[in-house]
Amino acid sequence: MSTAYTTFTLGDTLTEEQRAFFDEHGYIHFSRFFTPEQVQEIIKASEEVQQKWIAEKREKVNGVPIKYGKDLNGDPIVQRFAFINQHAPVLADVLKDKRFDALLSLIGPGARLGINEKDGMVFNHYVNGPESKFTKMGWHTDGLRDIFMGGKLNPMLNVGLHLSTLKVENGGLRIIPGTHKQSRLSMMFKKKYFIDHAPDKNEIAITPTAGDVTVHDGRLWHRVALSSVIGEESRRRVIYVPIIAGKYAPKNENSPTQFYQRFAGIVK
């Protein structure tokens, strides 16, 4: 990572410096948002939901497929949980922190946390083992979904709640700063969605400490890099929740599986 990489501290409001940084680069990184005790409490809650879903043989949540895989010992695990906030009070309470209100101002009036929309609060559990089904994700933007769904590109930010301390070799989030200002044509065709995993000369690695929070613009090109280490050292957990605006579109247990979710099978 470049020595120019900058992290900030999030308070009840954003500073002018923080706003200017996000506007220029399309992302921002806040250190030490959660305490180590909170991180462990969140992980424990996710494991309880995992145990319940495996026992129920649940396949979808509000129309969104659950991604299962195998842990290092061969036991089944959930590797991608959608709407986990609706299934664990601890995770629902996390989003009541008033500091999240400051992040809404990056979009402006009408912005909200999409806790009941899109895929809700998504908990990702990556581990690089012989039977893992979720180790990386190719280049994409989050804005393509809106284009598929009707053509209007609504404002969207992705808030990452990082539960693992990562080095570059652990893989994880890679972004291309500034690409949130690209044209719609570039957003659609600059890279092959989800298929292209090749490093980009302009990308940077997000290397958080457990408890950090990041925000990136939905129009920004990003990918999830494969860990170059295997086994327990490769394990990483991260939560994403969207900040959105526009028409309120909640999902429920009768919601259909959307077209774009067919791409899930490409992610290995």
C-alpha cells in the first residue's frame, strides 16, 4: 500500500477534510470504529445465525441466495449471509450507532441505511481452504444493479464493517480510486464483470484493522482479491450495508430472486 494512504476517525459529523477526500477518491477509511469486544460479539452472533440456517437447510433470505461452503475442517459454514441484521439483534443494534448518521450526509437528503432493501446487511466470511466456495470476487461496480433493474443510477454507498485485521497478502478489498466519476459507458464496459480478477496498476489495497469502517461509492470499480496464504491465517470477515436514496423498496420473504443474482455462481 502507498505510504500516502490515509485513515480518519469518525465522529458525530464529517469534517470538511473528510468530505473533500471522499469526493476526490470515492472512498474513505475510518479507524477503530468498533472495540475488540464488539468485534467478537458480532462474530459470535453470526455463528449463532449460521448454526440455525444450517440446521434449517435455509436456501434464501428475502429472495437472496445464501452462499454455503466448507470450513477448513470440512464442516459446512455460511460464507455469505444476506439480511443478517434481521436474524440477530446484536447486528441490528450495531446500525443504531449515531455515527452512521454522519455517513448519510455523503449522499444528502433522503439517504438511509438499506437495512431492509437490496441485500440488507451482508456478512461475508472468506477462508482460503480446499473446499471453500467463497475466496475472491472479480472486478465490478455496485451501480450496475440499478441499470439492470430499470436504467436509473441511484446514489449508493457501501459501508464496510471490518472484523479481521488484514495485510496485503490476506487478499480482501481492492479499489480503483476516482473511478466513481467515470462515464456510464466506462462503468459498464471498462472491465468484464466478475470474470476479470487481474490486478490493476491503479488499484489500492484496503488493509483494515479489526474494528475499522470503510465507505466506498457504488460506482467505484472494486474487487475482492484472493488470499495468497491458506488455512486459518486466510480467514477474514467483513460486513457490508448500503447507504441508498430514492424510492423505498423493502424486501420480504416473498421477494423474488433477481436476475443479477445469477452472477453469484461466478464467485468462487
